[in-house]
Amino acid sequence: MRCLFVPLLLLLFSPWSLADTRSAVEGYQLQNGMGVLFKPTDQRGSVSIRLVVGVGFSDFSCQDRQLPHLMEHLFFSGLDGGDEADLEARMQTLGGQWNAYTSEGDTTFVIEAPAATQRQVLDLLLEALTRTRLDTAKIESTKQVLIREDGGHYSHLQRFLDHQNISRSGQEQLAVELGLACAERPQVAQLTQAQLEKLRSDWYVPSNMTLIVVGDLDPRLPAYLSRTFGSLPDHATPERRELPEMKGPAAPERTLNTGLFGEGAVLHWIFPEPEDADGAALDLLQAYLSDALYSDLRVHRELSYGPWSERASWSNQSFLSLNADIERSDQAATIQAMRELLDGIRQHGLDPQRFARIQRVARAQLAWSTPSNATLADYYWGALSDFDGEHFPNEERRLAKVSLQQANDTARQLFKGDGYLRIERPLLDDDSAYPLGAAAALALLLPFALLLRRRRG
């Protein structure tokens, strides 16, 4: 452990340039296998902490999918007979704030704290992870929190609508159709204390954790971590579940009802990304499409106020989509405009001038933007799989290496199929409300009119 002190001290007190704000970090493992990443910055007086635990939704079946989320909430339920408010007060006394997030692949604890109390804050986090008692009352109370977070109890009507494939957002609906997402909303009522205890025992082990600390680092941090987090016992984690593969068939076009009456609609034209496509090329292509949609749909045709392109992942499959918020009366015109954009790329490739401009601004943003401690910590959290032991990828070089030819090849491969069109809109437009209202009123008045006529007769 002593060999770490000299390089860490040099790292802590060496000058840092803006050009080196992301890629270079100090990374090592504690003796029990826990990963540690340090990033000193010139933002004095504070630190951003991320503890990433390698367990998430995708490690469990659809029935038990909420287990890691329930476990995450329980870690904030209180210590030593106290409740959630008492635990929050302890963190506030240290000047910090914390939260946690469960995703498909990990559960991450997010802390912002003063530099002066960084070790005490980590003490409190360690206490929460190791000393939180899982009793029936806490579990049942926390289940109610998750139910409220998810919009209330899962009604029979909601389950029916889910099975009719009309109640979800466009991208989630496609993921369900392709077998990449659960067909029903995951429930918590059936989850047990034994399952939670097993989850904590199986997955909350040092070799399945990475601690990221960014900011004004305490030089005593390595010794502290070795003494505290480094004393946690380790063992192998269970094998991770195989992620579902994309399968079909999925409807080429589907309209999803988002209400009864309304004049608005949202279009999603979704394309599965090729498995071997370069990530930087896809990032630039996504930015190119956002710019093209803005120029065409908003500025020139005035069909959509805020069209956008987006990359998203479900299970082990990524998608790129073209999206637009529109008036429902403009649906056909918007689809045609998007089709013309895609056909132009298929036939002629990307516009060289627009691509060069998009690539130039993407690279420039890395130079003129100064990330905060929190932004850097979040970046390392999201890019952990790309860490080579010393450096994260150099984003500027990665973007600079993408040629126009490579971007065109990626676009043609991406758009070689027709994709999937999902349209979110209310069942009826506002004009339909008047005749329906009149018909309903007539249906209600007719029996009274007949009854009155009989009495007079």
C-alpha cells in the first residue's frame, strides 16, 4: 500500500491543465479487490463521490426486477433504530447530500460533500451499506415508496392496456415487442426479506464495487480506504444473467394512445444500431441528425418546435431514433419530411460541410467546457467499462478520427432497413369532442323524453 502514497501525493499536488480534465486518473485496487479511482481537480473545498455496485435490474427476472431498486432505498431507511430522516440529518450535519440510482447494470450511490468531511461522509456510507437492518416494517414501508414512485398501484386496467401494447412510450413499446423489455410493470409486493438479504450478501462485495472520488482530495484517503472499505470480506459474485437477444416480429408502424382527446402527437422513427458500429461515429451521426431535423422540420417547414435525434439502449441492443413533437394534422407531412432526409442520406451520404461543422463543434466543446467535480464523477461512472487501468478514452481524439467516409458507411448500415415508426397521440382530436358530447347528451336525454311522452299519453 505504501507504494501508492508517492504517486498519489504527486498526483494531488501537481498542476492540471484544462486539456487533461478527463482522461488521466489514478486507479488501483484495494487488497480485497475493490476498485478505486481518484481525480484531483483545482475546484477546492468539495468532492464528488460515486460508489458503483455491479448489480442492476438486468440481473433479475421480470418478476423480481425491482429487487436491487428496493435494496437501494432500504439503505437510506435508517440506522440504530433511527429512521430515514435521522440518517439524512447525519449527512446534512457533515455538509453533504446524497442519493442513489438503480439502472440496468449497476446501483450507484451519489454524494456531494465538503472536502473537510469526505472521510466522515464515507464512514456514513459504509455504515449504511453494512449495518442497515432489513426488518419487515422497513421493507413494507419502502415498498410503498417504490409503488408511489412508479405511479401508484398497478391496476387491472393498466395491466390490460400494457398487454394491448398501447400504453407505453414509443421506444419502450418497441423494446417490449422485440423481447428486450418486460411486458408488465415490475411489482414489489411479492419480494421477500430473504431475497433482499441474499442480494446484499451476493452482490455487495468489494470486488463488485468501484469508488470514484473527484475534487479536493484528502492525502490520507488511501490509508483510510485501506483501513475501512479494504477490510470488507470478499467473495465471488453469482454469474450474471444473459441479456435477452432482439427478436421479432415487431410492427413496422404502430400508433400508441396517450389519452382520449388532444391535438398533439410525437413521432419516433427508430433504427437498431449495428453491433460493430464505432461509438464515436454514431455519436457524430446522432448530432448530425439533430441538426438536420432542426433545420428542416423547425426552420424550413415549421412542422415541429423541437425535433431531436437520440441514442438509447435496451438490454444488449442500442437504437438511434429521429423524433419530433408535432400537431397531429401534420403527421403525414412530418413522416414524409423524415423519409426524404433518410433517403437523401441513403443515396448521397451526409452533407460534407454539415458533417465537418458538427465534428468541429463536438471537439471544441471538450476544449472550452470546464467540467465540475460532479460532471467528471458522472462521466467516470458512465465510462467505467472503457477504463484501461490508467486512462479513460481521449474523447477529442476519438471524435477526430472519424472520417466522412466512416460516418457515411455507418449511416448506410444503420438505415439499410426501414426501421420502426411509433406514433404517440390521443385517441381522438379535440374536434371529435363536440359530436361525441352531443351524442352522449342525446343518449341521456332520450329516455327522459320517452318517459315524459308516455306520462302525457
